[in-house]
Amino acid sequence: MKYKIKHENKVLQILGVVLTFFTFFLIVIGILNEAMFWAMIASLALTVIIAVLCFIDKGVGASIVIRDRTITINHLFVRKKIDVDDIDSVDMEDIKRHRRGAGVYIDYRRKMTILLNSGKKIVLTDNASEVNGIAGFVTGERDEKPDEEIPLCQAYNEIFDLMN
């Protein structure tokens, strides 16, 4: 079975923020010193590339493919194959984030943590919010989806069943 999730890649987001601040720092120094021009251009190019990768990653998302006793997790640049026997535990957690849009609203997400026998953790997140029509789109209000409609929860249930 294949489940498409809207996973957020925190590494790309943090790298984008750090590169943006570094670029602004180089721009300030570049204004004062003409020799920093090429470093400023290179940093700006890297920032644009990371920003484009963030948008592509958000659009593509991730997928969880479960076949027989093998779980494959596909991201933009990462592909992990896990045997069910290598999994120590699987946990599901609710996340509520306060976001600002047209107002302040709560964004609901689900987080699945897979703990492997080797001690490594794999953390996947998925969107658990839905917009209430046009009025909800304008005001930014979200409602929480039931677990049956969230692909990450469906994958969690299937993995949990395979483990037992």
C-alpha cells in the first residue's frame, strides 16, 4: 500500500533561514567592501537554490510504501528501506501549532516516530487540518480531520498491525 503524506523537512527550512541571514550579512559587508561582491553573489545563489528546494520538497511531500514486511520511505533526496523486524516501536502523536494568517488559528498535524533496533529514530509528520470552505480560507480557520482520513495514521495502523 502507498501513502502520500505532507511531510515537512526541517533541515531544508533551517538551512534556508541560516543562508538567508548569511546572505544579508554578506550584503551589508559587500556594501562596505567591494571585494565581497562574488561571495555575496554565491551566497545569494545558494539561498535561492535552497528556497526552490524547500518549495519543491513541500509540493512533492513524502510517501510511505508498505509491501509484505518492508517499509520504504521516500523523500525528495532520501529513500529508506526498513524491514518490519528492525522496528522496535512506533508512536503517534498529535501536534497543535498556533499560526498567523488573517488571524491566529490552530494548525493540526500528526507525528509518527519509528524507533529502530539500532537506536535510530525516523520522524514523519503529516497535515491533519482541513479548511472550512471559502470563509475558512479567508479567515485561516482549520478543523481537525478524523484519523481515518489522514494517510500517516493509516500507515501507522498498517505498520502497527504488521509488528503484532
